[in-house]
Amino acid sequence: MMHTKHNKVLMPLLVWLSSLLLLSTTNQGGLVMGVNGQRTITNLGSKLKNNFSSNKNKKQTYTAVTDDLVVDEESSEAEAIIDHVDLAFDGIKMILETKKGQNDRILLDGSIRGRAQPGRMLAIMGPSGSGKSTLLHALAGKIKDSPKLSLFGHRYINGEQLSPDSAVPAAFIEQEVNFFPHMTVKETLDFRVELKLGKQLRKSDRDKVVDELMETLGLAKSANTIVGNTKIRGLSGGERKRLSIACEMISSPSIIFLDEPTSGLDSYQAAQVVSTLRNLANKGNTVIAVIHQPSQHVFGMFDDLLLLSEGRQMFFGEVGSVRGHLETLGYKAPAEMGTAEHVLECISRVNGGGKAEKDAIDRIHRLAEECRAMSQKVEILPKDSAADEKGHHMKRYIDKSHRPKAGILRQFKLLLKRALKETFRGKAAIIIKIVQQVSIGVIYGGIYDLKNNQASIQDRFGLLSLIAIGATNMAVAGTIRAFPKEKAIVENEMAFNLYRTLPYFVAKALSEIPLIGIFSGMFGTIVYKMCGLRSGGFKNFLGLVTLHTIASEAVGLVIGAISSTSDVALALFPPILILNIIFDGKNISEENTPKLLRWIPKVGLIRWGFEALALNEFEGLEFETGGPRRGPIAKTGEEALARFGLEGRDIKDSVKALWAIVGASWTLSFLGLSLTRQKWLEMRPPEEAP
């Protein structure tokens, strides 16, 4: 009976996957933008700038928007190409609401005004806590929405003001960018290029794009090196930074935001990264980067500089003029001191009290006032712009790329391929798990020697209970340690609409089943043979242990999906495990279970795993009546099952319950990732600021 079920162990999984596949459709999309509802403007999103001109007809779509009117006119006569982006900004202010009775905290004071132009690099510098990263995220429209935050200001693209809810068509590279550690540089780029450009380019052309990216970003020599992370040796810090830039350059963005791209790098690697950015700027890109304590060499590669201190703007202008500007104000740099070091010293607060602190406060205040007066003279709009700074011509960029460019089957194929590589290349993790499973199996086998006497009845129940608890503990704990880290990578990729949640989850689930089967088979074989469990139930035992482990990992995915970090997931794990152990079917009777908690045994992971193993073990067994015993004599396995209220139970029900847990857990995890898309804070007009 159970043997038939074992042969069809994947049928419930396939039914679940088929039902979810019906919910998914594919389509094409793009960022949309327009002016006065008159025309459609398209951006080249599928070529490297100045390369592969044969692909110029592969474009991202932008739709015209004026006020609340959205017009999507995809006529070839209306098309134009945005090769360069001139970004200007004015009056940027951010306020953090604090507790009642306390003054709100001003993160950016509204004095910030400047302009980033094509072919030039703008550096945002300042001491720690000055608001550098906050400003960068605000300009890019990447401030996470929060009821406690208020953002004000104006942004302009190519002379036209953006609406408050407008996105900025740009690449944004965070300070810490994570990748799947066992993928090589080439595989990482291949994966992204095929998802973004797979339908638009042939395989040979995609290979050319990847090769060109690696050559441009200085990654050609590391093409077959795994990316790695803090625990797995791979790329250097500088190479990882350049890889993150390469991934964003696939869509040929005209403007690039970078949050501290040189942090954590030595001077040589930092220079290599900034040199790469310099080359991109020379090709016409607009580059805006937060730079922390740069060397003089790195500092000199930038064209323009914006200085911040305590949320106030200290300077905006060309890099070559900042030293002279400070000197005219009486803050002359020593001859041996570099400009980068000098400007940071001038705008940093000195703590400890006394005259030094007062002088620093006075100096910062003076620089802020001088900058406020000077910044009004800065031309933030192009001379040929028809717009003015009062927003008479407002433009809205709306991200309508709600669906990935690749079809769902292509997404699934690529995700499954990547997941399998990640799983089977993790040799250290595989070895650890093998040692773990073998060791635990040998420990059980060395302790339990099951006979057919009365004492063995309790021993069998105890062993099966330990197997169910141990499998749950290891599978859930292992998943919740790893999944939040993977989720951070996946959420970032899905935020850029590389793929949907469903193909990712299906690929992840299928990729883990082979190793689960291997590890469960090793453990089950050792335990079954060494402990002397019932002959004839071996295959069913392996199938049940594997199914129980799959269900446990599925529960771990739910915990990981709803947890923001691994620490949160690990904090949720103990109470969930304890509840499963308490309501495993033998620690408290159903009659004495509090009414409000009687639903827990029905979804108890350990309860159903233990019950399935017990039914498989005891059905058909006969016991000797002599020798030591515990409790009433049980001549048959059915009588032994009655001790725990399992008489008359069908193993089919336990298997169905475990599959139900798997399906429900995967569905909840799927919904959790699908419904938690990040929302961004709108930049309201400065006139609305308090």
C-alpha cells in the first residue's frame, strides 16, 4: 500500500505546481515617460552604449504623462532616443518624525541644490552621518516609504521637472551588493543578459554583450572565477564592485548612482573602480557617487563635488575650485595636505567641548551660509530648456515593467539551472551535511538495538519520535539560516523585474529535492539497518523521512520569507519547534488541549511525521509477551499503536497531511514574497514642507 505511494511521491508536488502555473502569464513592459501627452520617447535598454549598433531597434518603452493623463502612443514617428540624462535638483529636504514632545529630526535641510551632467562625475562627500547616502537615495527615488519620513524637493531631467511620484530611469548600485556565491562572473552576467535580452538577441550576440561588459569593466581575467562572499573565497572586493556595475550596465542606463563604491577597498582597488566609472562617464554617462574618505588620486578623477555636513550643503561646484573656495574664506590647506582630506576636515564637527568644538560649529555654519548664497547662482537647467524651475512643464517616469521580459518557461529554466549549480557546488555544505547525517545515524544505531520484546515497543516509539524531531530541527534551522540571505538577493532581482516569484520558488523547490533524497537515504539506511526496524518497511521508511524533510524545509521557507533577517528567523524558530513537540500526539492528549490551541495538532509537522513513521513501523508487527515490559502487554503492532491513540489510523491520511503542509507552506512563502514589493517615498514640492 505504502509502496505505491512511494512511487508517486512527487504527484502532489506536480499538482500544486500546475495550479500555480495557471496563475502566471507573461508579457512585455518598460519604463514609460512623456511630455504634454504628445509623443512617446523610447530608451535603448538592450544595448551597451556605443556598441552593437545593430541592436538599436531593441528599446524600452516610455509613455507620455501630463498631470494625471497617461498616453501610450507607440508610433514609430514619435520615437526618440534618450542617450544622455542631465539631472538637476533643488530644495531637497527630508524630515524624520520623532516621538511626541520631541522636535522632528531634519535629515536634509532643504538647502541642497545642484546638477549632474552627462559625461561628468559628481562626488557627494561629507563626514559620517552627514546625509550622503540619504541624498543619493532621495535623488534616485529610492527612499523606502515610511509614515515617519517626509521628503520634499524638485528634480529635473533634461530641463523638465519630475512629478512627485516619478521614478528616475537609472542604475542604482548599493554599497553592499550580494550575489549567489558559487556562480562565476560569466555565469552571473549570462543569467542577467539572457533574462533581460534573451528575446531580443541571438545567443552569439548575447555572448558578445557579456564579453564586452567583462572587457569594459576589467573582469575578463576573472570570467571563470566564482563570485564568492565573506565565507567563500572568490572575487576581490574591487572585482565584486565592478561586477555589480556590469550587471546594471546591461540595460545601458544613462545615469548611474553608486553608494560608496570604494568603501572596504584598498587604494589600488578603489582607484580601479573609480577609473571604470571615469571611462563610463567619458562615454556620455552621468555618474553620481557617494565617496567616503577618497585618496587624492581617486578624488581627482571626479569633475564635480557636493559637500554635506549635518544635512546641510557646504559646497557645490567643480572639484578643482573647492580648495581655492575654502582658501578665500580663510581656511587654507597646508601645502602637504591633499584637497580631499582638507575639505573633510573643514566640514567635520569636533567633539569634546572647548574652543575647538566652537570653532568647528562656527566654521560649518559659515560654510553653509556661503554655500546657500552661492548655490542660487548655479544654473540647474540647461540653457536651451523650455522649462522653468516652477514646474510648468512636469514629467512623470512610471515604471510599467511589471512583467519580466523573458517568458515564464525561460525564467524557470534559467533559475533551475542556477539553483542546481548553487546547490551542488556548495561542496563544504554538502560534506558537513553528510557528516551530520552519518554521525546522527551511527549514534542512533549504536544506542538502539530493537527486538520484538515488550520493552522494544517504547524504544521504537522513542526512536521514531527522535527521528521526526531531529529531521524537523535540522531542516528548518538550516533553511532559516540560509534563506533570508538568498531572499535579499532574490528580492533585489525581482525588484528589477528579472523574473517572477513563481518560477523562482518552483526552481528552488525542485533543486533541493535531489540532495534531500540523498541525505535522507544515507541517514535512513544507517538507522534502519543498525537499529533493526521492521523488515519490509524500508522503502516506505525512506520515502516518509524524505517527505518529512521536504515538509520541514517548506516550513523553514515560510519562516524565512516573513523574516527580515536571519536573526528574526532564528528568534521565531524555537517557539514554533516547541509547539510542534508539545502537540506531536503523545505529549498531551487531545481532550486536555486548550480549546484555542486545538488547531495546532492538525497542522503539526512533527505530529504527522511521527504518526506516519509509527504506522509504517508497527502495522503487521507481532511482539513476544515475555520479558520486561512497560505498561499493558501488546501482542501486535496495532495494540501498541492504541497506546497513543493511533489505532485505526490510515497512513494515507498522514502522507496527505504532510503534502498539505508542503503545499500550504510553499503557497504562503510564494504569497509572502509576491506581496512584499518595496514602495518608495514620494518627493513632494518644497512649498509643502513645514
